[in-house]
Amino acid sequence: MINEYFILLIIVSLALVMPLLLQRSNIPGVVGEIAAGMAVGLLFFIIHQVTGEAYIGEYPSVDFLAHIGFIFLMFLSGLELDFVRIGSQGRRRQAKGVLFFFMTLVIAYLLVVLLNHLTSAGLEAVFFAIVLATTSLAVVLTVVREMMLNRRPLGQELIVNAVIADVSAMVMLTLYAITVDLSNSDDLIYPLMAGSILLAILVFFIVVYRIGNWAMWYFPDTLRRFFASKDPHELGVRASLVVIFGFVAISSLVDSKALTVLGAFLAGAAISMLFRDSLLLGEKLNGIGYGFFIPVFFITIGINFAFADVLRAETLILLPALVIITAVAKMLPFVLMSDRLRLKTDLSQGVLMTGGLTLMIAGAEIGLDLGVLDAANYGLLILLAVVLAVITPTLFRYLYYRLELDDGGDAT
């Protein structure tokens, strides 16, 4: 059996190579990392099938690093929230974004119920509806910035809708997890603890924000060190880590991955609200997360991919069905609420919103932890996230540039 240091060597080598291989493609880097991990996992799976020898086993230290990567992923997702941008869009656009999300949720639920009726899939409809309604803010931001749409109306709408979908999905996943715990519990102690911890997380969020504002007002010179480019002690990074693990420690008082995810997400949101103008701090935290911990998480997902469970006809046949359900659930609300002059533009917006990636993977982790997903359906959701993340940015770019050509370069 390969020891854990060689597994880490494989992981960090793939983390180095994949961005270089994908730098000229439109494929998100995390997709390449999962795919690279899956390639390694498939190789060891084939060797095991042929020789009967298992070269990969349990690696607690690698799993711990991957879990920290998962926490960093959710933290950095929260850090991407721009509350000033959301507030500047007005209540009408915010309400429209909320309506889009809940329309997507309802449509996805109905389509999953229909899929269960037509097949023997037996998918948990509420859970799958929430997961399929998620959107990857990271992918949306990357595409919008690369295409220089962030100052145009379409780019603004995409970002606001993605932020609302991310936050709404996080709340829905947490409430769903507590509801499942309540239904599975023989007594009320655990669900009451989970509800109390959820309340404690929200209170801690408010406290961190209030203390941060107070400190910035009364100790501006001290806090300036937190954002210095040459601070030898990296106080800004250390303070951010205290906030992250403060939220995660509170969340971990009950055994609930959903609360851990919410805690890490809110930690990022709190720092985003407090230090929204500090691009340098954000770059340092991204360097820690995307430089090491997050690639470990994604590549480990690929290496541990349950090929024996997923590579079955009854599982694989669900993949195109879920792709269609996700696409319809995301695009139909935009089409229904669009006027004829903006139909093509709104359709292209629905295409980009279809990719879930980070939150879809987070949802899969939560579903596996709750027991509503088995190994096959967990792997199926990972595959779905990868497929959508490859297709949707490329298709959006194609539709948008075609729209610009049709409108003489004046696509909104």
C-alpha cells in the first residue's frame, strides 16, 4: 500500500501541473483537479480489479487536510460576497433574484419527483431540488471578469443573482439538515442542540462584525498592520484564521457538516463585510486556500471516487437526466420572466447560472453526511458538477458573443 507521503506527493504534483495544462482552456481549475484525481483513482481501481491488490487505503492525515480544504473553500465562497454591490442594485433586483431562486427550487423539485415516477431512481426530491438550485458564484465571477462584463447590466445581474442563489442555498441546506436530524432522532436533544448552535453561529457573526467595526473606529493604526504588504507576522491572515476556526469550532459542537459549512461560509462573509476594501488580504487568503488546501480537497475527491458504485448503467443513466433537469430548472425562470426584447440575453444568463460546482459539491458532502446519499449518488452529483462546470461557461461565452454579433456589439 502506498504511504501517505507519496499520496501527498501525487496530490501536490497534480495541483501544480493542472493549472499549466488548463491555462488556455475555459475549464475551471477545480474541474481539472477533480478530473486529475479521478484519473489517478481510476488507474488504481483498474489495477485493483486486475491484480486484486489495493494500493490505496485510509489516510487520516490526508483526509484531515482535505477537510481543511473544504472549510477554506466555503470560507472563500463567503469572502467573495460583495454586500455593497448587492445593496446598490436596489430592492427590486434583489427581490427578482430571490424569486428566480425559489422558482428554480420549485421546478427542480417537480422534475425530480417526475424522474422518480418514471424511473426507479428513488432520489430524495427536496434535497436534490436544493442542490440542483445552487449556483457557483466563483464560476460566475470568473467568467464575468474575464469577459469584462462586471460594469455592464448583464454582469451586474449575474453577480447579484449568483450571490442570492448561493446564500439562499446555504440557508436551505442548513435548514434541511436540521429537519433530517429532527426526523431521524429518537429524542429532541440533538435537534435542539443543532438549532441552538445555528443561533449561536448567527450571534457570533453579529458579534464579530460589531467588534470589528468598533476596532476599526478606535484602533485604526493597529488594524492597519493587518493589511500591510510586508508584515512579518501576517497579522491579517492570523486574525482571519481565528475568525474561520472560531465559526467552525462553534459549528462542530454538534456533528453536522451542514453547520460546519455554514460556519465557514459566514466567516468569509463577516471578513468580506469588515474588510471589503482589502484586496491584499483577500489575495493572501486565496493563496493559502487555492495554493494548497483546496486542491488537496478536490484531488482527494477524485482519487476516492467510487468507480465501482457509479460505473453502473442504472446510475450513469441518471446523469443526462439530471443535466436536463438542472438546465430546465435554471433557464425556465429566466425565460418566463423575460420580455421578448431580452429573451436571448436572459436565456444566456440562465445558462451560466446552471453550473453549481462548489456548492453542488458541498451539498453532496452534506448529503453523504446526512445519509440521504449513498456512494453512487454522491459520485453522481460530483460528476454532474464537473460536467456542468465544463459546459456552461463555454456555452455562455458562445451565446453572448453570438448575441453581440446579432445586436451589433450592443449586448447588455
